[in-house]
Amino acid sequence: MKITSLVVLKCNPEGSDPIILANATDLSHFGYFQRSSVKEFIVFVSRTVAKRTPSGQRQSVQHEEYKVHAYNRNGLCALGFMDDHYPVRSVFSLLNQILDEYQKNFGESWRNAQADSTQPWPYLNDALTKFQDPAEADKLLKIQRELDETKIILHKTIDSVLARGERLDSLVEKSSDLSAASQMFYKQAKKTNQCCTIL
């Protein structure tokens, strides 16, 4: 999963090209001579998709193995360029966080922007690095991943929990907690299940 670029734009209601307010791009996985072309393509696609994303809407556009996700919130639009494997719910959670943070930092000053901003916005660069892991953007995904790890631990067999060299059979025989009937039940169940064991 890879985020290539995060862009914040001002969408003009009169139909003119959107204005880039902030841009963070990681082109390290492209060849050196491809990077300038890829950066120009990102700017072109950003303007095109933002212009065609209605206010209050979210959309995803697929191009080969990449997806461009856009969220337009009352003219302030955030876009993310990700590979196809990045979870959609995490993407829109991230774009929402970016718009919240942008408005917290700059307020409504973006409405007066007339030209592309060349000033770097450190938060966007940090977000590009931090959110390469989708679980950072989406708390539900993070919780699900932790539950999956717990489930894996719970699926360990009793044999893997026992100390090296110990066998469950010998522990059952030595146990004072089990009655003779319970020990007999264990032995019978083990005999019955031997035919089901797959080698």
C-alpha cells in the first residue's frame, strides 16, 4: 500500500481551474527521469478530478493500478493518489482529517487564494509519511488489526503452551484436579479422535 501524493485545492464554483493550496508528493518509487513528468501528471489529474467533484461529494477514480480519491467540502477539496490496495474507508478518513487540519491552521483564508501556493505545509508532508499505514488513518482498521493479532494468539494449541517435553497425557494422569471419570473421558475422546487426525 502506497500513498504517492496528497493535494489540497480550492475549487472555483464558476468552473475555472481549481487552485492548489498545498501539495505533498513522494516520487521515490519512480525513476529519476520520470519524476518531473509524474509530478506534472499529478497536478493535471488533481485539477481535473477536483473540478469534477461536486461540493459535499466523495469520489474515486481508477487509472491502471492507481486510484485518485477526492473529497470536496464546500469548495475545499482534498485528493489522495494511492495504489489500488489502500482501503477506501481509510482514504476518506485521511482526506477528512486533512481538510479539518487545513481549516484549523488556515481558517477561511483559502477562499481568497488567486494562484497556486508554492509554500510547503509541514502537516501534509508528515501525513504523507505517517499514513502510509492505513491503520493510522482509520481507527476501526487499527482495532480490527489488533483483534486479528489477538485471535491468532488464542488459536495456539494447548500443546504449544505446555513446557518443552511435557505432554498433555502425562499431565492428565498426574492431575489431582481431575476425577477418574474425567481422566477416562479424556482417554476415550483421544482414542475416538485418533482416526480424524490428518498427518
